[in-house]
Amino acid sequence: MKKVKLQVPATVANLVCGFDILGMAIHEPYDEMEIKLLETPEIIIKHLDNFGLPEDPSKNVAGVVLLKIQEYLNLKNGFEVIINKKIKPGSGLGSSAASAAGAAIGANALLGKIFTEEELVYFAMFGEELASGVKHADNIAPCIFGGITLVKSSKPVDIIPLNAPDLFVTAVHPQVEVKTSDARQILKKNILLKDAIEQWGNIAGLVAGIQKNDIALIGRSLNDVIVEPIRSILIPKFNEIKEKSLQLGALGGGISGSGPSIFMLSEKQETSQKIAEMMKSVYDEIDIESFVYVSKINPSGIKIIEN
Ligand SMILES: Nc1ncnc2c1ncn2[C@@H]1O[C@H](COP(=O)(O)OP(=O)(O)O)[C@@H](O)[C@H]1O
Ligand SMILES: N[C@@H](CCOP(=O)(O)O)C(=O)O
């Protein structure tokens, strides 16, 4: 029986100012997935983790992606997927995207690499639609392409892989619930032109900074005048953590995806480590359990570890 094993990384979507269009893969945490090609057409999903995620393929993001691929190819084969999830669902660290992108990459490897990376993004977006109600590709694209990606368009899928600067990423996941679907619904449907102009400047500055490896430009472009002011209200201690991180030497950062995780970029591991300790102690003080990750930008995305 043909099977593949994958390590599927967490991703930080939006990168502060690039709502729905920018995202980056990080090394830690990552999910483990094993996908087998079956002779019979059923899709079987099994979770080794204890997050209580649905194993009905039409309710699990990995299952939905495989059903779409099966339907598109009129495939007589099915798939068995075993997921050991380490990226906590609802964290803002791309948990749903990891399972969706992993399913797409795994199926493609088992079927003889018949799809392009952009086609895999297209299929994986059906998983994001199940998780959040919207086919956003900003987590899936970096998971599949690696590093930092720009979603030039999601219909048709047009992904621009950017450089992956050698930076440290600190992320904290406080144990408060923020569902991506809810965090999208609270956003304003219309924005002021003056805010759009400021945001365009930040996005363009960030992309230029990433491509030129201009660390100072990256730092001063990590500002969001549209989404962060609204969503940050859902995250306890957001402003305090951001201020203290900058004082400790972070280049900048903000909400990871739709939250509640917060991420910060730093040039030095020592800075990243100090920020991690500060983040933990801020949440300890108010008795909110938190998980902290010190990681780096992951230039390669999903890793196939056994074929
Ligand atoms: N394989 C899966 N992995 C993660 N979440 C899944 C999976 N299948 C279905 N879901 C659903 O997706 C939602 C989590 O997605 P989301 O809120 O976007 O969190 P995250 O920010 O971690 O991606 C939950 O409602 C969860 O039940
Ligand atoms: N652009 C999306 C990203 C959601 O990321 P997630 O990790 O929270 O699923 C949004 O901001 O809604």
C-alpha cells in the first residue's frame, strides 16, 4: 500500500498588515500526518490527538480536500489519513490550514505529483472554507510553498513566493477561545480611504523589506490600522505584550492569523527567548494558561519524511 508521512508546519497569516494575502511558515509547532492510498473509494480520517476534531470526512478539513480531489479526478481510490495534531485548533497558528494543505500535498505525492503547487492551494482552500466560511489562502500558501508568500489572487489562484529572512519568531497562544469565523464577522465591511492608503504603504513596505532583506523596513512596516484595532479587543493583554516586546528589541509583530495567538519577529535568538519569557509571565499573572513557541521562519514548508 502506498503511503506518505508528512510534517506540516504552523503558519502565521496576515503578517500584521496583509489581511488574507500575506503569511509565513514557521518551524514549530508542526502536525504529523500519514496518508495512504486505498484501492477502495472511502476516505478515512483518524486523529491520534485529543482535540475532539470530527473524523467524518465531510466535517474534517483534510477529508473535505480529499473528497474534492477525488471528485475532480473521478478517482476510484480512497485515502486513509492519520493526523497527530500539535497545532492547537483555533489558535491562530493555521491549524486548519495545516490539515488541509497536508491532505493536498500527501494526495498529490501518492498520485504521482500531478498537480502544481497553485492547484494544491486551490484544493486546500475548500478546507479553509469549512473551517472559517471563507476560502482564504494566506495560511495554506506558505504551508505548501514554504517561507513567506503573497496571495496576489485567490480566484484564480496566483501565489508569489517571497524571500524568507533569517528571523526568529516568538508566538504565544493564550488559552482563550477566538474562532476564525467569529473574528472575521466582527470586522468592518467598509474602510476609510485614508486607512487604506496607510495600509497599502505598510504592505508594500513589508514586501519590499522582505525582498531586499531590509530588516529596519520590515520592522517599520509591521503596522495594521484596519484589522488589529478591532480584533485585539478579543485578546487579553494584547497591547501590553506588544509594547513590552518592542521594548525588549522585537522588530514588530501583532495578532497571528485571527488570534488569539500573538507573534513577534526578532533578529536575535536571545531577544526572542526574552520575549517568550515575558509573554508567559504576563499571562501567568492573570491566571491564563499559555503556550509559547520560539521558532524561525521555515523556508521549506511541508516536509515529506517518508515515501
Ligand atoms: N483537521 C482539522 N484540523 C483543525 N481544525 C479542524 C480540522 N477539521 C475541522 N476543523 C475545524 O476547524 C476549526 C479550526 O479552524 P480555525 O478556527 O481556523 O483555527 P486555526 O486558527 O487554528 O486554523 C475548528 O472549528 C475545527 O473543528
Ligand atoms: N486571514 C485569516 C487568517 C486566519 O488564520 P487562522 O490561523 O486564525 O486560521 C484571518 O485573519 O481571518
